[in-house]
Amino acid sequence: MDNTEFIFGVDLDGVVGDFYGLMREIAAEWLDKPVESLTEDVSFGFSEWGIEPFGGYERLHRFAVTQRNLFRNMKPIKDASAVLRKLSAHGLRIRIITHRLFLKYSHKTTITQTVDWLDSYDIPYWDLCFMKDKGAVGAHVYIDDAPVNIESLRATGCKCIVFSNSTNRGISGPRADNWHDVENLVLRARDEWKTGARGLFEE
């Protein structure tokens, strides 16, 4: 890991992009159900929407990416783009780390949509990593919403902030409920890294 600058490892889906909001709209179309009938209070994999008889999560995900341009059309989560621009202006190195390449034969589409989306919302980043093992690429602090990713990062000694949503209610903090919380927590982590202080991840 480069110790000359502070690296912020940023997940995209459910953290920067409103993945759950657009997936709910696409799932309603795919299932031929009113969008209001699909709960917003979901767990990871959307089992609450009753998608298993229709082919399950992977089939829905493939339809969303290849037929409805999921990664190009989702909206950013409120304040995410602006806060990332502010953090970049503070000198943090933004490292996007996302596990989007898990479906065969859709990698080019996924990568193209991702880059187009990041550019269209002026989201700053120095590195774009498509990785399942997010800790392998290194960051001083991460933010993620998926319980399996948070637990995996923490198990290997990585510092991870939880971005709150219905999928991760049982995970301990530090926790950000919005992007202003993210800004405050990440700048605090950066200051502790600079001074060698302990606190945020030891409380």
C-alpha cells in the first residue's frame, strides 16, 4: 500500500449508486408486478421480492445489466458525488473497488457502463478495481454496504465503514447513514492516520 497518501476504498452499488432503487424498478418490470408491491426493506439478494421462481438473482441481474443498462442508468445516492469531489480536493486518493464482474459474458458491458457512469456524474477516482477480494488491492479505510464484504475486510484487519441500509442492520459500526457522515468519518480516519492516533476503529 502507498503510505504517502491516504487511500479511500469505495464500493459503488448501494454506496455511491442507488443500486437498490433502480433494481426495484427493473425487478417490477421483470416480474410484471407494481413497483409498490416490492418492499424497499430488502436483504442481500432480494429474496423478499419472490424472484426465485423466475430464475433468481443472477438472471435478474443479467437482465438489468444487459437489457436495462443498470450501471449506466442508476442515480447517485444523495450527496455521494459532491462529497467524493470534496474528499478528492482534500488530497485523498479515491480507489473504486467493486465486485461487478461475477456474471460471465457481460464484462465488457459492465466495465463500459461503469466508466461512463462515473464520468457522467463527475465522480473522481484514481483507480478502478473490479475485485471480489477487496482487501487485496489495499486502502487505508474502506466503505461498503454488503455484510459479506464488510466482514471479510474486517477479518483480514482492514478498516471498513458500514454504509447503512436494510441489508446490513446487524453489522457493528463505525457506520454512516448518509454521505455527510461518510465525509466526517473518512476525514477523521485520515487525521488519525496522519498523527498515529487511535480511536475511530477502536471505539
